[in-house]
Amino acid sequence: MKSSTIKAWCCLVLMLCLLQGCGALLHSEQEERMRQEAEFAPFQQKNSIEGYREFIRSFPENMFIPIARGAIEDLEYAPCEQKDTIEGYREFIRDFPANRNRSRADGRIEQLVFKRVEDTDTIAAYRDFIRKNPRSNYTLLAQQRLQELEFEALDKICREQYGFDLLLYRLNAGRLQKELEATSAAAGLADFTLFASIDTDGSRKCFRTFLIYGEAMARLDTGNKKSFAPFFDSVIAKLLVYLDQKCSAKKALDGFCFTIASSAGRFHGDAAVLFTCYFPAESVHQFAREALRPGELLAGATVSSPVKKGGAQP
């Protein structure tokens, strides 16, 4: 018989031996698993904290120990989950700080706390929630609802004291945004949220409009006054004409102010100011009557940006 044939037969015999050995090992592992499953089964059926602890003491080497420990933690969590109260979840966290369900308890506390705020649905409640929970999963929702409630409250003041419909002002700004979105050169200027306030500085009273953009606008070069011009040309000049026409008691105001700001959540409460500009009411009136050109109105306005660290205010 040739040597190559002999080598081939030897290899085949060796492979058969290895397969038999692997098969025997696999069979042995299956038997061991079944044995350990049999040890665990009565305690799993009982499904109690005491039972699982007894299993861990009695069979410390059993492969199902991690499952038993997880079951204990779930059973510790179950009572407070059934109660489903803020106080119950807080008690659970205090008593079982290392339990794997702690994050679930924390999340449910957040949900229930915010649900209370939603049920109350007042400016004070949302402000308090934001103050106490600045990084909650529900902070953005709270900010959005707070901003809407504050806007509605200001609308009532504007109607009663200035004969001005703030909600219609926002609607008009929305129409302007759609016009800008259709113009590629000004589309980025359309992406703002409008807020407003009545500001009193000493004896001077002005109507302030906030144009709150997203975080991307925070990279704007506010040290260059030319960066402000597109906002004036595309947005502010048009809104000033509307304000002059629709604010029947504008004589009670000394001027109109616009704040260009940036905020990740489009919330006035945490917005970073980019530009602030003040226009005297009489100048705005002259501009609305076309007695002043846009450049003349802007030249008479007070435009400023925040002082940056290490630099002077422009």
C-alpha cells in the first residue's frame, strides 16, 4: 500500500476518534445542564425571594444563579410597580439602590412628576418643574408648554392694554416664514420660533419680539454688525410694519425691540442672545408710512450684541 494512502487512512481514523470524543463531551454537557436545570426548577416554580435565596445558598455553582438573582430583583421591584406612585418608587430606590430596576423606577418617577404638572397646567407649575428638573426627558415638553402659556397670558394683556392681537401677530410671522422658505437665499432665516414680551426700562416701555433660532445659529459672527442686516431686511422690517399697523395703542409704547437668539429647544428661558435692536416708535411709524427708507430706519436703531469674553462689545 502506498504511503499516501496510509496517511489518508490514518487521518480519517483520527478524525473519527475526535468526533466521537466531541460527541461524548457534548452529551456530558447536556447531561450536566439538565442536572442543573432540575436543581433550579422547584425554586423557579415557587418564584419567591426566599426560595431563590435558598437556591443560591444551596447550589452556589449552578449556572442559573444569575437568573435567580435577576428574579429576586424583579420581585423586589414588583410591589412598587403595582402601587405605581412617586412615593413608592422613591422608597424602592432608597431600599434597593443597587437593584437593576432602579433606572426603570427613576424613569417612572419622571413620568409621574410631569403628569402632575400637566394636570395642573399652570405657568408656575411648569417653571417649577424646569427649575427642579433641568435635564429631565420631559424638560423640553415643559418648556414648550410654558412658552405657550406665557404667550397666551401676554396675548390677554396686549388685547386689553394695547388693542393688539398677539396670536394674529404670530400667525402673520408664520406666513412670512413660509414666504422665506420658498426663497433659497433666505430660507435659513425662516427657521425661528416667535415669542414676545412687554419690557419696561425706567420710564421707557417697549414691545419686544424674540426670534429664537436653533443651535446652528449660535455660530453666527455677532462681532460683525453686517451679520445683523439679513435679519432686518428679510424679517424685522416686515414685522415692524405689521406692528405699526395693528397696534392701536402704540402711543403707549416708546419703541419696538427685537432680540435674535439661539436655543436648542427654541425656548426663550435659556436662549443665548445674538443681537438686540431697538427702534423708536415714531421712527417705525415713519417707516411704515414710507417716510423713512429701510437704511434710514436701521441707522437710527440701537443694535448691540453681548460682550464676548476677552473682547469688547461691537
